[in-house]
Amino acid sequence: MENKLATVDLICVDPAHIARGREVPDGYGALKLHGRRWAYCSAALPEEPHRWQETGGVDFDVIRHSQLPAVPKTSGE
């Protein structure tokens, strides 16, 4: 059985959060539920206000902080 990571539907593109996120390793941020969908903030500031952007569904493990705010699409598209 394959161990599948979360598919992220929303990503925080707040400029201050992206700047902080670029200073920490990939995957360090906060993955949280936003409604019924997974959302990720690279800055690991889960309680701060966010500026969410739709990703179209991206695998968590392909998110690179250095590439934010650009988000790669899931490889199956």
C-alpha cells in the first residue's frame, strides 16, 4: 500500500508569509484544514490571517518554498 501525502488545495500567498517561508526548509510550514480542504502556509503561522490561493490540487511533497508563490500542478494533470 502506497503512503500518500495530503493534496493541498489552497496555499498562502501573503507576501510576508512567503518571505518568512523562504527562510525555512520545505515542509516546515503549517498544513491545516480550511473548511473541508487542506491549506498550507510556508511560514508556519497557522493562527495569523492568510491570503489563500487555489492550487488546483498539488501534492504536499512537491511544494518548494523557493518557488512560492508559483505552485506546481499535480503531476497527473
